[in-house]
Amino acid sequence: MREALEAHGCDLAEQIAGLLRDPEVETPLKADLLTKLLPYLYPQLKPIDPEGYLSPEQAAGMLGAQATKFRDALHRYVSDAATITRILDDLHVLTSPRAGNGVSPV
């Protein structure tokens, strides 16, 4: 539509600006025009979903729950207690702040 109008010499932005500058166009019509066009120029921002963000306490709780599930899965699939201990120790080393990776310990 825009291309067709431009092909016939109609510059929409200039036409709208001209209407807004025209003293003979009534203010309510100008306000209506702006009210209808502004959402296309400046779309409304999506509201932030507070449920999409976790507090540090909630995140720690979730990580703890995941660690427990992982530990339980290890016990189901690995029968040797020494191997389980070694795996958990290795994970602890990998996730400790001293490892330099910035990940909190499990």
C-alpha cells in the first residue's frame, strides 16, 4: 500500500505532518490521528512477567532440588559408593568459586 501511494506522489509522513500543522484541522481530529498512529511508531512495551524472574533464594532452592535429583539418579545407576563420591567431589570442584568459572557450589 505504501509503495502504491508513493508511486502516485503521496508521501504519508509529509501528509500526516501537513495535517498536524494545518490550523484549519480541528484539534480533536489531530488528537485522534496521533492516537491511532503512535502505536505503529512506538509500539507498547510488553509488561514484565514477575513470575519469569527468580529471587536468589528461589534459584538456590531450585539448584538444590536439581542436585538432589542428580544425586538420587547417581545412586540408581551407579552401584559403587566410591564412584558416586568421586563424581560428586569432581562436580563440587568444578562448580566451586575457586575453580574460576563463576558458578556457585552445588
